[in-house]
Amino acid sequence: MAVPKRKTSPSKRNMRRSHDSISNINIIEDKDSGEPRMSHRIDLSTGMYNGRQILKQKSSKDK
């Protein structure tokens, strides 16, 4: 069985764990609708992305 010869110091342990933290989600305010959305994602309320219409909006008849 593999057993460490020396105790791992807190500095080495924390350096190993430095990449394990949770990163913040990049939420921006949409320019057109003013609703919050994630950057580089389609705005689901309007169907727009990068100034282009990507998704068709559902009309009240389709519901």
C-alpha cells in the first residue's frame, strides 16, 4: 500500500486545491429586452443573438 513519507503541508495542499473553486456565472443585461441573460447565449424571450433573429417567436395561436 502506498503511504506518503511526509505529511503534506497546508501550502502544498492549498496549491493543489486552487483550481477547485466555483467560478462566477457571467450574467449580463440584454440590450434589447433589458432582461438578465448569460453572455454568448440566445435570448429566449426575443430569440435574438448577436443582432440576428435565431429563434422564431411563438404567437398566441401556437399555444
